[in-house]
Amino acid sequence: MSALRDESDWTGVRLESTDVGASDRFVFRGYAYVNRTELCLAKLLWETGIPFTPDVLFVMDMPPGSRRRKRQFVPDFVFNGKAFVWNDGPKREIIHGIECKGAPRQRFSERALENVRLLKEQRGICIKLMNHKDIMRCVRRGALPMAPLLP
């Protein structure tokens, strides 16, 4: 099996939260999350010692021929520039954060998939798309199926 390598480029990325319009209904450690699932995931990350910043802004170039030149992407959780290995299923992968999406469907939206793809292509930063059901399953277990990437 080939060794996983972190090839992310964090140049110019500000690891600070961007206001996404969350209400004060789901607050943890002074930050308001959009929904209960995000709140539960924030608590799980905190309890398991995984460093994170919620709602970090990334600006990406759009492919030629697109109506816009740039697109903003604000993943729900970014692991402060640290790489982790996701070990759920047959394929191990490096991730740098998690984006929470709604109720389980067969596929994530094209826009969500494109945001993740563009960020990986342009910066080597990998954001894991997770639906609420899978997140809550991890919350009930008390852990995410991941570990820090060792040097």
C-alpha cells in the first residue's frame, strides 16, 4: 500500500471563523453553529482533542468557461492545517476538515462535490463531505474514524 502524504498548501489561508449567519440556538465554546448536528460534531472534535476552526473561508478559481472567476467555499470544520487519515471503509484518505450536509441522499449536490474537488486540486486541502446521519453515528460512538497523519 502506498504511503499517504500531505501535500496541502495553506499559504494565505486565515484560520479564523467567517460569519455564516448562525443563530444563538446552537452555541459551544462561544461559537454559534448552524444546526444541532454541527454542534454535536464540534463537541465531539473538542472532546477527542482534534484542533479545529469552524467556517474558514477559502476562495477558489473557477474553471475556464465558468460564469464567475472565483468562488467562496466555507467548510464547516477545518483542522487548523493538520492532516488526518480517514479510516472508514476500504479506502484510506487524508482529510483536513469536514463539511456537514443535510439528510442522507444517494449523492451530494454537484456544487458541494465541485467545491471539494476544486479545493483539493488547487491547494491539496481535502474536505470530507458527511451527511447528518453519518455524523450522528460517529457522535454516538464517541469518535470519528480518523487519526493524525504521522510524519
